[in-house]
Amino acid sequence: MRSLFPTAILLVLATAGFLPCPALLPAQEPNASGGKQLASVDGIAITETQVRTEGAADLDSLQLEMLRAKAVYARSEHQILERAMERLLQERLLGAEAAKRGISKEELMAKELPQKVEEPTSAEIDAFYEANKQRINKSKEEVASQIAAYLKRQKQSDAKDAFLKKLEKEHAVTRSFEPLRFDVNAAERPSLGPSSAPVVLVLFSDFQCPHCKSFSATLKEILKHYGDKVRLVYRQFPLIDIHPNAQQAAEASLCAAAQNRFWAMHDLLFQGQDTLKDEDLRNKADKVGLDSSTFSACLASKRYGALIHEDMRAGAIAGVEGTPALFVNGRFLGGSRSYEEVASVIDEELKTPK
């Protein structure tokens, strides 16, 4: 009977540990010239080795998708378990406090939490829109009511969180649920900050990605604020299906790195995302003071293609599906996050005993 699932899906499930790994090809008798014979033309064999060589690029892509799926599954599983743990912890904490006061949990919540919160002001709506307009991509008038509703819910949530934090200080609460971490560090990649920094930020980015551009500004503020406490490592992840000039821009940045000017080129590439073709890249190289002939030869040689592929493979193994993707001591933060979101994870890491 034919399987209801395509082979690729079965392979993803197998890699994630749900199914035994299926055989890719039917068993045949070994052939001395190159593995099992799978077909022949006029008696000349086509072997499994030849077939695998012919399909190597597609098999590599399939393997990367399986590895990415496994990482995404692990990340989702961890998030589900962490949220479940927090729900149980909160329920027990509220129950303990209610029992201490001799009232029900419902009475406790009604007494301690405001039933109504103030409506967001126009200034608060404006501030939220300005901080997030790159991601919203609509006019303020179009989304003002949605922003107001979100900010109101956030105020209610903040009030509950503040009350729970207060209770945690009054009750014996411990947590030993470890964050999920991925090994994505690469010592030889372009970096800023000391190698001894307690917090390492590994960024997978694309020079033609608008969200990466805005996030690079956020990371500059992070580096400025935390100084020697953090180190930023840049890894390439050009999304060539939607950004046709991203691969060439990645090559250009690494050619600049060979002349110790990676970060200057990094800034110029993001500043001019609509000018990333060969001649544009050579102009940028002149602006940052590179030796033009050396840079042009480097760019034409595509010598960093394998390194870029290595970065993309490392990102896929860690579950990167888009850019920007940041790892804080191996902890995944996907998308263009706010300064506060990144700083919160860094602060947690700085408080964690090493």
C-alpha cells in the first residue's frame, strides 16, 4: 500500500525520533564499481554511488531541512514545557498565599489586582508605534485601536506579574528549568567585544534584509550599554530566494574582513541595501579604504562561498528559519527584537553563575 506521507515528511519524522529511518533506495546486489546497481543501459550499470552523487545537492538540502525541523521541534517542546511549569508554579503560589490569608484564590485576585486599568494615552500609543513601525508596516491611524487594546492587555498582565513577583519574595520559590541552548559560536568569524566576555551574542543576518538593518541599530545600542560584558559574533545567512544580492553582499563583507574592515563594510552595506550589485560593492570598498584590486579579485573569486554555506548550515542545525536570528549564550531570539527584549536575556545570563 502506498504511504499517505511524502518521503521528505517521513524523513523529518524519523530524524526527530518519531519513526525508524526508512531506506532511501531498494536493496540490490553490491556492484564492485560503485555500490549497489540500481539500473542499467545496454548492460552498463547505474550504481547507488552514482545516484547519490547526482542527487548530492538535493540530499544536502533535505538533510538541512530535517536538522532544522529537529531544532524547531526541540525549541517548541521546551517553550511548551516552560509555560506549563510557570502555570503550575503560579497556581501553587496563589494557592499558598490564599491559604495563608484564609481566602479563596478568586478572592485573592479580586482583592489584589485592579479590575479596570487606565486606557492607554495617545502618547503611549505614539511611542509604541514609533518603536515598532518597521515591523508594523502600516500607518498609525490604521492600527491605533489595535495598539490601544494591546497596551491595555499589557497593563493588566504587568499588574499580575508584579503581584506574582511580590509573592515570590514572600514564599520559598525556586526554579531549575534550564534554558535551551544551541552551539552556534564560531571563534574565527567577525566579532566585536572581548573573547573573555561572559555573554556571547551570535547573529545570523542578511545584508539585504530590512529587519536585519533595523536590528543592527539595536545591537549597537546593546554593545554601547554593556561594553566588555558582551561579544557580538556575525554569521552569514543570505536568503537568496528573496534577496538576490544578499550572497554577493555577504562575500563582499568577508573580502573586507580579509583587509580588517568588516564592520565598516557591514555598516555601508546596511545603509545602502538598494545598491548591492558588483559595481556598488566596489564603490563601497573604496569608501572604506580597501585595496581595490585585492577586493575585486576576492569578490570575483567567490572564495568565501564555502564559509557562507557553513554558516547557513550551522544556522539551520540550530533552527534558524529567517533573519535576523540572535543567540544569547546559545539561547534563541528570532526576529527583530526590541532593545528591552535582548537586554532582559543578557541580564539573566549575567546573573547566572558560570
